[in-house]
Amino acid sequence: MNFLVKLFLSSLAVILTSYLLPGVYVDSFLAALIVALFLSLLNVTIKPLLIILTIPLTVFTLGLFLLVINALIILIADSFVSGFAVNGFWWALLFSLILSLINSIIAELSGSDQK
């Protein structure tokens, strides 16, 4: 049940972030729910693999390359989820930063444990 609540709150964050950024488009709440689900699946499966493969680059950039990995995850979600569109890499990077911030604020306000 806790996963469903987090998924719902994350989809609200996707909708809110898309309203804030003109380069990101979400068709409906159902599309935002699918984006949130797809992002969580990508963050569990593909993101750790990308992190392991890019350890030297991540160390060289002092961890800033992880932002690029987050943007790539957003672009992958863009290509697979209909009703969700991102207008390029920089919008994906900004979307990932603002989405993380909004998810953190929602988690803090709801009192959910992020550990």
C-alpha cells in the first residue's frame, strides 16, 4: 500500500513539474501515473547499471555526471510513454532536478519515510 501512495504522490509531482516547465508536456493524470511508474522501474533497473558503467566519469566530474544519468532516464521515459513529451536534454535535466525537489517537499509534508 505504501508503494501506491508514493506512486500517486510522485505522479502529482510529475503533473506539477510539467506545469512549471514549458518544455515538458503531460497529457493527463493517467499519463503522469504511467510516467511515475515507468521512472520508478527505470530507477530500479537501468539506473544502477548506468551508474556502475560510468563510475570513472562520475568520479572525474565529482558526481555531476549523475545528473546526466537522471536526464537520460527521463528521456528514455519520454520515448516509451505516450502522453509525455520532453523537448530535449536540457529540459529533461531541469525536469529531473525540479521533480526531485518537489518529491522531497511532498515526502517531507506527508511525513513519509524516504529511507
